[in-house]
Amino acid sequence: MKFSKLDLLTLLISLFLFSSCKDSSSIGLAVDSASAVSGTLIDTTTVISRTLKDEATQTYYGAGSLSNPVRYPLGMMKDATFGTTTASLAMSVNLPSSTAYSFGTTAVSIDSAVLVLAYSTDSTVYRQREFYGDSTAIYNITVNQLSDNLSTQGSWLSTKTYASGDLLGTYSGSIKPNTKGKVTSIVTGGADSLIATAPQIRIKLNSELIRSKIIALDSINLTSNAKFNLAFKGLKVTATTNGNGGIAFFDFANGNSNLEIYYKQPNATTTTNIDTVSTKFPISTVTNPVAATVTHDYTNTPVATQINTPGEYQVTYLQAMNGIRNKISFPYLKNLVATLGSKIVINKAELVIDTSDPADSIPFKIPPRLALYRLDIAGQRINVADNNPYSSSNTSGDPRPYTSGVAFDGYYRYVKRGYLQNSYSFILTNYIQDMIDGKVIDYGTYIAPISTTAVASTLASYAYPTQTSAGRVVIGSFNNTNNRKIRLNIYYVKTNTK
């Protein structure tokens, strides 16, 4: 039999590593037994989790930026465990076209003005929800004019508040993100028609105020978006509720949200006839800013207790929209080699995170996904090795996850899959191996809810998530007496070296 040098070396190393394994147990990486891996199991490694406030992130990155959120939040939630969360919107309004717009020199009067907010409708991802909370509650929405030009702001952090002035309109009713509407389409010179629309909220605005603030503007202010934004600063939208409430998400990237104005003017051919004309002033992140402001009030809640008094608790808390994250640590991992008496090679390291209550909470459902990231020496968020695979576009990445074919994961499993149910899990084989070997220092490892649309390898949407989901969950700590806990399962083989 003839071996190449590489094949022979691989065979010898494999025999050497696996010959030292004692009391081995097996675990399937998936339900397919063909992908099983053997090794000695350690499932008692201490994992400390702490409830912390998350940090603010940007809600807008620039006109047309791919980092802009795919949807924006609006609403109010009242939760006995997580307190009150509110999300408001500030938005620039753009001209109907890139060139100058004119209402004509003989416009007669304004019929009506309506703010149209189109619900986000991307439902391609498993369990993704464009509304979170109680859809049966009554929401009171107000629209005011912004006091400052949103497009000239230097940053749009999620904690930033935007001053506003005149009340332009209100809406009171339920939220129906999956119900199509019907509106009258204006046909110049013909009969108007009733057409179906994508799910949206339509908020009637004060006609006289819109006439004075937009239609009556000097024509020079309608020659460019920059000049129009100087004259009409934009809109601020807020929402309140008396019930449990919830958060709705809206689309400002696909031209579906706008300020619609209906007005009368003489017919182009027969001036004695009067036509009703409609025009749409787009609200779009492709052109100008839309920003979200999110506030969390944890007063007199279990969350506030843990934030103010860190320590050992039976459960910890996680909340999206820059609410609550967990800092997790493995304080005794550095002593593992000394404890075992030799160096080890990890076949698989999996962080399992059980929800404290396996039942989905109504109306505040368990979020479908968590993110896991770490800090570097400068305190900047970066991906762990297992979520940083090498590629032609990421040449500084780690080749180990690229060749392993094992998913990093972070998704919630509410149905039984192997030994996991009502749990999240992350494969951290390379990250844990590097910490054991002293190649990586744990400056901070964090988990937090994240949108299902976030790209795991892209830090802007993963480690610095925007406000595109609103889930919250209570998870078990390492010492949870109900055995619903966070734990690190390590499968390893000894190398017989110290």
C-alpha cells in the first residue's frame, strides 16, 4: 500500500489524538448519525451571565446606505418584567421628483393631506414578525412637525430625541400589519377608482397647516430636496397605548411611505373645469434620513433589580432594540488544562441557552434569534472565530469555520431537535479552544436578541444591531434550580502533552 506523506501524517496524528480518549461519549452534531463526533464530555464548566443595559446604535447611516435598517419601529409596550418601551420616528420628507416641483400658479385649494406609513412586509425568514406585541390594543398616534432639519444632523443614535412643534394630525385605532386597505385613486379627467393597497396606516393631517407649510412655500423652496428640507423640517411620529401595546415596523426603503396631498387646480385644457390632483412626497432612506428614538423604562421591574444590584440570580434577561444584553464569562476555563493534566483538542464546544419558561409568552413572544459577539482589547465589538470564516472577501477571517461546515447558529428551537428544545445554541469550538490555549483573552462576550435578517458575518447589522426587532426573553442562569440554564458542553480528547 502506498501513502502520500500528507496522508500518512494525517493518519498518524489521528491515531495519536484518539488513542488517549477515556470514558468517551458521543453526540450527534445533527440528527444524522453520520455526522457524530466522539470525545469526553465536560458539561459542568461554570458560565456566568449578567444582565446589562445595551448601548445605543445608529438608526441611519446615510442616503441609500446598505447599513440602513430594513425596517423602522413605532409603538409602545408595557411589560411587567421589562417595563415600558417606546419607539418614535423622525423623518425627512422629499419632493415628488428629483427636479423642481410646482403646484401651479392658480391652485384653488387643498382637499386633504394624508401621511401613509407602509408596514414592512418582508416575511421570507422563519418566524419573522413585522409586529411584536398585542395587535388588538388601541394605539394613539400623533404627527408633529420637526423643529430642526433632520438631514443636517451629525448622527442618528437610537437614544437621540428630536424636538417638534405644530400638531399636524392624529390616528386612533388598532394595528393591522397584514390587512390590505382600499383607497380612492384620483384619475385626472376621468372617473376615480377604488384600489387595494399594501398594508399601511393612513393618518389624516390638518389640511390648512399643510397648505401653509408646503403648498404656500415660495417656488424656490421646491427646487431641491435640500431647500425643501430647510423650509419644511420633516415629521415626528409618536404612539401611545393604554393596553399591553406593541411595536409595529415600517418600510422606508421601497417608496411605499409618503405624504400624499390632494388639491384642486384648473383643468389644463379647459380652465373653467376644476381637477382634483394628487401628489406624493416620498419618505425614503434612499434619499434622506429616517431615524428612530427608542426608550426603555425599567423602573420597579426585576430587570432594574439586576441592573442596579449585579449578582447571582436564577434567571437573566434579554431584550432587543438596544434594551438588555447579557455579558457571559467562563472564569475557570483557563484552569482546564491543569485540571485534566494535559492539553486537549476540542471536537465540539456548544453554548446552550435555555429559556426560563419554555412556553411562549403572550403577547410578548420569545425572539427567534440571538447574536453572540466579543470585545477586542480596545473595547470594540468583533465576531468570535466561529462566526468569522475566511473567504475571498474576508481574507482576515479564520479558516477553521470555513472548512468545518458547522453552522454558528443562534436561532431558537421551540420544537425538539436532538437534545435541544426551547433553547438557543452557538457552536464555539474555535473560540473556546483559543481561550484554553491562551491565544485569545476574553475581554467580554455578549449575547443579545437580533433580527432574523441580520447578516452574521457583518458587524454593522450583527454586533451593532439596529432596531429591527422587538423580542424579549428570560433565560435560565447556570445555577437555575429548575435545570433551565445556560451551559457550555465541551467534547474533547487529550493530547498527552502538558
